[in-house]
Amino acid sequence: MAGKSPKGSIPRSFIEDLLARADIVQVINQRVPLKKAGSTYKACCPFHDEKTPSFNVNPQKQFYHCFGCGASGDAIKFLTEYDGLTFVEAVETLAAMNGMEVPREKLSPKEAKQQQATRDLYDVMHSVTKFYRQQLKSHPASEEAKQYLKQRGLTSDIAKTFVIGFAPPGWDSLVSGLKADNTLKKQLVETGMLVQKDDGKTYDRFRHRIMFPIRDGRGRVVAFGGRVLTPEDQPKYLNSPETPIFHKTYTLYGLYEMRQSRENPDHILVVEGYMDVVALAQFGIRNAVATLGTAITAEHLDILFRQVNEVVFCFDGDEAGKKAAWKALELALPNMVGTRSVRFLFLDQGEDPDSTVRKEGVDGFNARVKQSMTLSDFLFKGLIGRLGLPLTSAEGQQQLIALAKPYITSAPDAMPDLLTKILSDYVEMPVWRLGQVMGIRVSSTAKTSAKRSEKPVSLKATSVVLKLIRLLLARPSWGGVFSEALIADLKRSDNAEYRFLAQLVQVLQANNYVPEAVTAWLGEAPRERVLKQVHGIEIQNDDTFIENEFKAIVLRIGTELQKERDRKALTEKLMGKND
């Protein structure tokens, strides 16, 4: 939603006429490929994840309905839900597709003037876009810009898709290039393309920069982002200011282009800059968007969750990146309803999505996305990192409960129960009691689950996990080889011993690799048996030997996990074929 729609109500008779003329099959098929099925059309529903098509489009009734999630409506409703448009924007889009002009009722002269003024601003931005595009092709100073784009590996097709242009050096390129009169100058100031000084004189906001048009849900250019070509020019990235047609809190760079790709992704990747979006698109990753000089907002999340059920935030791995990710978590948690999920991907220090995908390839980058941290994992890892005392101490556990409580109580649906269950594993307290301490009601299902988890734990005498735990107690620093991705795989494993190992490693890492912390954790119910088993294992007094033994066990576990993933993938594939 880049700007307010023109005022004046749309006659109901026109809407009825529009729906009668429109072909809902054509509207939907342009966005979601449909297959003929008798007198109707089918597809996998774009509004929820499914393998068997349950989304039906009826051309006779001009109506769609999903038997899986219940989504239904006419062509206008589909455009509001799928394209994220307002009702008026959806009507205008559908009318344009059918060559119809939208009439307005009861427009006062003032409202009619305002409506025309808004349209004029969109026309101005269209002219500016064409100007910058032409400058990239023909301006003598554009060679530097072309060279930069070439070095970044961007093809002419991608530059065309994102309508990338060039703002030439100079203070009045727009005014002279567009032959602007006073009216146009005023409009260029209103759209943020010109800056007006106190004395009334104007100058170009964007100079000697590569220009990235920012489009709204209907594809109209509402703003620009510009990147410098020389390091001495600052700031490196410059965005348009807020204007009557551009509001940062409602706008995501790349969202329109993603919709136009018609790839119907199962998740959207939120990156930090428009160059990241363009670079990923160059590699065929067309589901990335970026905020525009602002942190993620509730409005952004609402727009994203209209498109997909899963949002993956991609940040730099430095402190600034983690801080931005935490803000995103705080905003996302109260919105985690139904099938929604949020994940967090942290890139290596000094890397961005562009450099990462170039180094690791599309498959490598997608693997990182797949292994990214869930919201709950990131939440508890972040909270544990804030503790001033060891997690194994009563005081440390009490701190964690106090820190976690506001997050758990802000979560909707079943999330409070699920987060409380995770917290209970960390603080070694029954779920029902933890609910009492925090003053929240815990469902009977969570209580039953907690009771099951309190059964005594023991490992097989021949278990490699048992031997690995003994080695970790002897050489606790080796626990650092367990990456977040490996721990996540262990936690997802069907093997209960691997899931137990994941818990133990998390305790070790959370307590700065102090072996006594693990020993204390193992000594508590319901794990006392494991501690006795571990003490009964002897190890060689040879560092090289036990290090090789440790590596061999980790490698073996990694191989087993890979086999398990392959087996699950094959099962899912076969089940998909049977659907």
C-alpha cells in the first residue's frame, strides 16, 4: 500500500458489471497455474501449504474455493488476498485488465482535484524512471555504473526486470532532462526527487548513483533507492523520503517483482538491501524482499503473511544484525498464529546474500535457509545469552523464567504452551508448575507431555552417544564442533539418544563449556542413570587416540543423520506421488 487510493465511492453497479465482464480463470491463472478438471479448474492452494490440489475455480459462478483452508471469493477478493491490494486497488487493477475506467460517486471539486494530483505524481515518477533508465544506456558518465553492474554479475534482463537506472552527476539533471516547468518542479519536490532549499531553489536529491525504482503492489513507481559509485560519496545507500504516495512502513522492495515471477514460493526471504534482492534474483532466487531504511514493521509482517506462511529473516552475523533480528522476533512473536512460522538466517561475518550465493551456489544458499534457526530456538538462545549466572544454578534458571515470561505471554494460539514446554526443559521444572510460577494457564496436553518427558532416561550400554558424552566431559571444548545446524538435526532426529545429545550439548555451550555444569545436569532427575552409565566408561590416556575416536563418532552420527534425512525425503516424495 504505497499511497492512499483516490477518494469517492465506487458505484455498486459498476463493481457488479466489472465482475460480470472479468474472467476469474484468467485473473488467477496469471498468478497461479491452473489445470482443467471437468467443468472447473484446480491448483494447489496459494494460501496454504498442500501437496494435493484442493483449490477450485468455477468459471460459471466466477468463484474460487479451497476445500483445504476454506479460502473463497470472487476475482476482487483474490486480488486483495494474493496481491495484497486494498479493495479499491483490486477494483482498479481488475478494471485496467478489462479496459474499463473506474467511475466515482459524490466527488467534491476538492476531492476530484486531489485525485488528479495523486495520479499526476504517479505519472511524474513514471517519467523519472524512464529518464534514469535512458541515462544508464546513453549518458557518458554511465560507464562506471554499467561496469559496477557487470562486476556484480547482473544481466541486462535482470536490470530490465527491476528497471535499474542511473542518476547522472550534476545538480539539475532532472529539471533539464525532463524540461521541467514550475508545475513539474513542484511535483518533483513533492515526490522527493528534488530538494528545495530555503531560498526556493532546487537540486537533484540523487546524483551519480545507480537507481533502483521502488514499486507498489500495482507496479507503480513510488520512490527510489540510490547506490553510490565512489566510496567518498555518502551515504552509500539513499532512499526517497516519505511522500504522499510512498510510505516505508507499507512498502517492501522486490515484492511486486516477486509476484510477477509467478513462482508461488513457500517462504519469503527478508534481506537488508535492494542490491541483495537483485543479486539473489540474478541466481534465480526470486522470493527475496527488503525493507527500505527502516526496521521491519507490523504492517510489513501483515503484507508478508498474506503471501506465505513462512518468513525467513536474513541478517549479517555481527551484533547489529543480531540486534535487528531480535527486533524482528519481538514483532513477529505476537503474530505467530495458525500455520505461520518465522526463521532466522545469520550469514558469516563480512558476508552478504550476494557473496554467499556466489561462494556456495544456489543449493548451498538454500541449504542455509533450510537449516536456519526457528523463532523458538533463536528466542531461547538469545535469552540464555543474557543470563548473568550459569543456567545450571537455581538463580540462573529463575532469571531465564523471568526473561522468558513476557515473550511467552505475548504469544498467541498454542505458542504459550509450546514455549513453556521448551522452557521447562531448560529450567528442569514440570510444565504445570512452571505455568503456576509464571501465572499462565497451561493446557492439559502440555501437562501430559511434560509428565511423559519426566520418565527416567537411560542409554544403551553400547551407545556411541554414551561414549561421546564421556569424551565431552573429558574434553568439553570439543563441544564447539556442534554447529547450530547439527544441533537442529539432532533435535529433529527420530533417534531419542540423538535428541538427548542435542540437549546435553546445548547445556554445555550455554555454560561456556564447563564440564561440571553438564555433570550437575546429568545428576538431576530424570537423568541420574545416564550419569552412572557415563562414569562406568573408561577412556584412553592418549589425546591423539581419543580425539580421533571423538571425530569418528561425530562423523558416524553425521552420516546417520544424513541417511535419516534422505529416508524422510524419499518417504515424503513417495507420499506425494500417492496423493
